Amino acid sequence: MTTAWFHCFSGVAGDMALGALVDAGADFDEVLRMLEHLPVGGWAAEAEPVLRGGIAGTKVHVRARESSVVRTASHIQGLVTEARLPPRVEQRAHAVFEALAVAEGRLHRRPPDQVHFHEVGGIDAIVDVVGTCAALELLGVDTVTCSPIAVGLGMVRAAHGIIPNPAPAVVELLQGIPTRGLDLSLELTTPTGAALMAGLATAFGPLPAMTVAASGFGAGSRELEGRPNLTQVVVGEPAAGEPVTGQPVLLLEANVDDVTGEVLAHAVGALLEAGAHDAWITPIVMKKGRPAHTVHALCDPVLGRQVSAVLAAETGTLGVRGQRIERWPAARSLDRVVVDDLSVRVKVSPGRVKAEFDDAAKVADRTGRPVREVLAEAEARWHAEQPAEPVEDGPTTLGPVPGHPGAHGWAPGAPASATDAIAAPWTGDEPFSEADAGSGGSVTPIHGHDHRHDEGHPSTHGHEHDHSHDHPHDHEPSGPEPVD
């Protein structure tokens, strides 16, 4: 689960967030290729390496021919939908503009879909938002978190004239988000930057415990006195064994009593396709003893509108209820192995490895092998590909038992280490065959005698055993068993 943490120590703007992700490794050409699908023209963008306060970062420039275009929230949402972006890019962009529309609606006392965007309605702001969502996708980011967001003070000029700083829209967007003021009479956090963090971040606070994979700085337009005008992003995986920050999620539910099992099963699949983390059905008894079902879906808050619409459409329910809860996922990563020339994903968490069933099922369908066999092979291949832990050489001396030479330790004629025992030939008095070994291997009797007491020969070997056999036998092979 890849996390991106934004460090907004000097505030955040749309171009700074995008620049930070490009600086962290997102391919800017690929970002532009996604943006080309937007049904608007007359713009160009470039990424430039710059210095701010002596720190290297990336400045994204967006240039548009349009001077001042006012777009409604519903118009912008329509542009995003028409672009046919990758699902998660589209969902995130919708979430950002919806957060902004709700904030502007509260300020102007209008329904969110009727709000008119001025600065944020410009093509440069649309490119910043969609470009940031595209860059997150290119970096494989699953979760966005954020530090407290810095804001300035004083007054700034906007489309409506002179307004207080931070702008009223910024204050609305930052409700419930940790914020810190700086003694600078500058707009450090713009409405676009605040909307990105409000719409995308699921948690706010210091850098979470993670194994850092990349980092970058996005630059603002000017130099600041006493601090670098930058927004930082740190990308990585949760550190193994470290507690993972609780993630806010939305639990959506609907009770239905007139839907068949086939339709319910299809609804679960549709909810998962819409981006739900999980979907399930529980039987219930409603008023007058009517048997019914509750359909549940768990999703990111930014997908609430989309998932609830699917739930209503698939079940015909007249309403969907929801509540915000937290989930605590285990730290895990995703690897890949090759089975029968096909890629199989493997989920790895502390103490557990599990192959992805859908991938294994595709291999099974293609090859005719049992799916359980493919699952086992994928997990075994993952273990085999891990680097071996270093092992100290040399024998372990445990001290002999009086009257029993070599017992529990090294015996004359026995190998000096467990490694030697695997390769050493049979040297005992009893005849040895492959059948005795069970799989064609060799055995070295490190006690000076053979312990096979049930194969038609006396168990005492001419002497009494005054020790327990509940000890590890160094002669057991440690390698994989050959396949018949």
C-alpha cells in the first residue's frame, strides 16, 4: 500500500503539488498524455528544474490562451468525465472539485453544482488538479496523507476584489484539517492546493512510519524570505511491523426485501468494480417478520457518491445510509512471481504470504492445472526468490553422554557440520537403500548407529539407550523433496 505524504511547510498550491510528484519521479510526459484527453484546448505545460532557498525542486508552468473563463462545478465535473481518464484518476479529480464546490456553496449559499468557479475554473487550475491525480496514479499511490498546512495572513487580491488571507474558500476547505499560520503577508495556500489536500488526504499529521521510496519538491513562483517556497512529497511503503495509521472510510448500507439472490450477487460485483474496498450481504428480518438483506459497501470517502449511486441503481433501493469509520489495514506490499510464463501477484505482510486468487485462477484456466496447485507454487516461488539469511559455519558441540561415545554431538566418522551431513555417504553397518531414505537421499548416523528401530532389526544394537530420542537429528535433509 503505497502512501504519499505531503509536507506543506510553506503552504500548497496546485502547481506545487504537481511539481512535487514530478520531482519524485512521476513521468511528466505521461501526465501530459493523460491531460490531452481533457476536452479543452489552448493550453501548454512544462516542468522546469529550479532552486528555492537553495533546495532543488520542480516548477510546473501551465500557460493558457483563455484570459478569464468562469465555469460551473457541474461543467468541470463533466469535462473530467468526458476525458475517459483511468478510473482512480477520474475518481480523485471528481473528489477534489466536489470538495471545492461544497466549500464555495457554503460561502455563497448555493447548491454545489451551481457554484461558479473563477480562478479554479481556469484551465490552468483544471490541469493542476487532474495532473496531480494523474501523477499520483503513475507513482502507484494508494493513500494520501498530509502535514499541517501553512497559511499566510493579511489581505490578498482575488476575482472578487481584496479579500482576507487565507481566502474564505481556503478556510472552508481546511475545516477539520490541522493548519498553522505564518507571519507572511502572502497567499501560501491557494484554493486549488487546499482542495487537493481536502479531497485526497485521508489523514493529517507527521510523516507516517514508512520505508521511503522517493521524495520530491514542488516549487512556487517566487522566493520567500526566511524559508524555501516549496511543497514536499514523500512516497513509500508502510514499515513492516509498524502500526499503520487508521484510514477514514465510508460504510454504505441499504436494506432490501424484494431483490433476488442473483441480483444481489451482481450488485456486489458492481460495487467492487466501482472502487469499493469490500462489499458483502447479510440476511436480516425486517418489520412484520419479512426476510430481507442488507447490502454493505466499504469505500474511500472520495468515492462515496459514485459507490452509493451504484448501490442504488443495482438494488433499486430508495435510499442509502452511510457513516464514516476507520479501518486499520496491516502493513503489506505487493510482489509478482511467474508461474507457467504468467504473472501472479503475491500479497506480503509480516508473517504471511498469499498469492492473488484471481491471477492464480487465470493460470489454472490457461494450463488446466488445479488452482490450489498454482497458489501453492506461486507462494513457494516467492519464498525461493527471497535472499537467504547468512548462516554461521562450524559444528555445534553439545557434549557427549558418558558411556555413549558421540551421543548428542560429533561422532567419529560423522560429518563436522549439518551441511556436510546432507552430502555425506552412508557409513553404517546396516545395508542402505533408496527405499530406506524414502526419497533417494543419503543419511549419516551421527550417533554411531542407525535410529530406524522398526525395520526388522533389534532396536538396541547391542547396547542400551540411556538417552531420549527427543532431540533434533542433524541428518535430516533440509533441501526441497524431489518430485516423483
